[in-house]
Amino acid sequence: MAGTLAKAQKKFVQEGRTLVFIDESGFYLLPMVVRSYAPCGLTPILKEYLSRDHLAVIGAVTPQGKLFLKTYQNAISSHEVIEFLEFLQHQIAGLLLIVWDGSPTHRSKKIKMYLSNGADKRIHLELFPGYAPELNPTEWVWSYLKLGPLANVACDTLPELVELIRKAKQHLKQKPDLIKSFIHHVGYKV
């Protein structure tokens, strides 16, 4: 594990690539309930109805403290991943070193075909070893959003949730030091 990531870091430095950590997450209409500051005995009641409606979000962070998010109302497939990679290439100049987990959508034939059709000139991919979410700083973005700005919030519709995520993203983008702290917390010194 350390050898693979060390080799990736060496490649990142030698070739002047921008390091990008990518991950996906789901956000549901049901609230992520956390502790409140209500007086004892006066537990707040969140009214909501049971729904499995959710948004799929793909996100990326860089050691420079940049955050990129795209929201989808359908599950994230290889098509959405390719769309996100193209989005990143428009947003970040130069060569990219993408580090992500071994999700089947990341290892699909469509992704391999996309890379072989010319994207591999700018993008180099590295996988995290096995199932290791603790190594991906983007996981901290999800925790921050779900336990911070979106905590105890019940949405009635998906467009309402989209708007809340958009506002939370804009707020987090203004805190590059916080995003950098997510990267340092998992042990990377970049």
C-alpha cells in the first residue's frame, strides 16, 4: 500500500501533476440526526416521511484546498464518472493524478476506453488499496457536509436538497484551509 502511493506521489512530483482525490456519496431526504441544543426534556421533533429518494454526489479535493462537486438524481455510473473527469480537466490546468477507490464504475470498460481515446495524455489513475475509505480525504468532505450544514435538516423534495448541497458546497469552497486539513488528517504531506 505505502509503496503504491509513494510511487504515485513520486510520479506526481516528477511530472508536475495536480493530485486529485475523488469519491462518491449519497444524500437522502431523511435527515442525518445529530445532537441538538434543545433543553432537557424538550426533544425537537423533525417531521419527515419515509422516502428512499436521494442524490448521488461525486466530489474531488486537491492539496491546494480546491473542492469540486457534481450532483446527480440517478446513481453514478461510468457515464457520470467520465463526465466528472472531463469537468475536472476543464477546471484544472495541466496533468492530473487521480486517486480513487476500486469501485466497479472506476474500473469499467467505458473508463478504460475513455482513457485509451486520448484522456490518458492528461490523466493518470491510481487506486487506493482494497477497501480503505480512511485513506481518502474526500470522505471527510462527506462527513463535514452531513454532520455540519446538512445535519438535522429534512427536505421534502430533491430540488430542495440540491439547493442545500449547493449552498453548503459554496460555503465549504470558501474554506480552503479546512479542505487542506482533511488531506493532512489522513496523513498526506503534500
